[in-house]
Amino acid sequence: MTQDFLDMLLAGDKADTDCETTPDRADTASATHLIRAVAFECLLNHVVDERAQSVLRLVGFDGDFACCAVAGRPSETEHASSETIRHAIADIGGAEPLIGMQGETLVALFRLQGATNPDLTCTAIAGAFASDVPLCLGPVRRGIIGASRTIHAALTTLRTIPALHAIIETTPSSRVQHQPLLRAEDALPERALLGDEDARHELVDGIYANLLGQGEDDPTMLTVSSFLESGRSLEITARMLNVHPNTVRYRLKRMADTTGWDATNPRDATVLTTAIALGRIAYAEQH
């Protein structure tokens, strides 16, 4: 359905270009609103072909742009909250965002340029969202495919909230102003459970691949997987690997220093366990 509408829209845009009459301001505003709505629907429905790129180009998202998405419950009506977001981003020097609704959820896709980094933008637009539901921030991605992925990551992150209340309450960086904030990278296992391909990619091609290390002689994967399978016991892991517990402790610390993931931390252990499981499945299917 979106594909058919894209054909009609682009055909209509060409016809308007060929027409000699000058549209009035109301017609121009209506057309712009329609194009923005179609652009958002394309990204929401994973339509990322050349026609969708043409539509995005019309609303200022051209080429290999860097972008990020935010999702949450609007604090006012869709129109009022959308205007709040537009004005807030303009005030910090950002370009006009692409805004749309999925059900009761308001989503804003914004480009990263100048001062418009994710944290500053979230702080600026927090007032447009209800304060009793965490604001969900998608990862930074590039181009039209990345735009679609960050939108879906933000939406999927919103769905993980019931499973992550403790993380939201205890993570120091999980607030902007008085608004709870949940970042997509803090919900990787839960997003993967919900079928988020971007999260699976991060877990498999990012974390799991790093655990494989530099080759068969690298003990990182064996040490971490054994440690997690042992219930995070240094002594049991040492017996499993026939090494001293201090050797296990050293290897785990070295891995935490190089990858940022600490297997002795309960939350990190959950992420690592999920990454190893998904990675083993993915690699088995490839070979």
C-alpha cells in the first residue's frame, strides 16, 4: 500500500513541477505535511528504496545523514507536542525533524548536526513527552536504512519498559531534566527477544564477535562462557578450565577493560549471555 502511494505521490510531485500555476501558501503547507507523513510511514514500514529516498530528500533528509530517533507518549495533543519538538530543536540550531505517530506513541527523527547531539536534543524536547513514561532513545544511525532502524529501535525500547524498571531507576544517566530516559543500547537483550534485528546485529556482530578475540588461542570466549555457565563462580570456572581463580579474574578484568562489558556485573552478564547464545546460533547457521 505504501509502495503504491509512493508512486502516486512522486507522480503528483512531478506534475506540480511541470504545471505553470503557482500554488498558494495553504496548498504548499498541505503538500509539505503530506510528504512528511509519507516519509515517516516509509521508514515505519521499512520502505527504503529509491522512491522513499526521493521522498526523504524532499523533507531535508538527503544522502548519508546521521540521525537518531526518540519515542514516548505525548504530553499534549499530537499537533501541540509536535510543535513543541520542532521549536525546541530549532532553538538549539537543529534542522526540522520528521515526526509521526504509531498508535499512542509519538516518534521524532532528528538529524545530528552542529550542537544537536542525542543528549542535548532529548533534554530540549523532553517537555513534549509525558513524564510518567520513560523517553526512549534509539541509536545513532546513518542514511535511510539507519533512519528506519533507529525509529524501530526506539519503538521496541519503549516496549521493553515493563522488564527494565530497575535499570531505569538505578542508572545515573537515565534521566533528562525530570524525565526518565531509556537508551536502546541499555535494552539489547529485551529488544532482541522482541525481534529487533538492529539489537541482534549489535549482540552478534558487535559483542559476540569481540568475545571471539583474535583467534583460537584467545581464551576470552571460553573464559567468559564458562564463567557465565558456572553461575558466575570464579572457583568453578577455574576448575572447569584447569587454571587458578586469579587467572579467571585477570581474564575477566582484561575483557571488561577492552570491551566495556563486565561479566561479574549482573546486568552485563545478561547481555553477554544473550550475545553468546545468539552468536552461536548465527554462526552455526552460516557454517
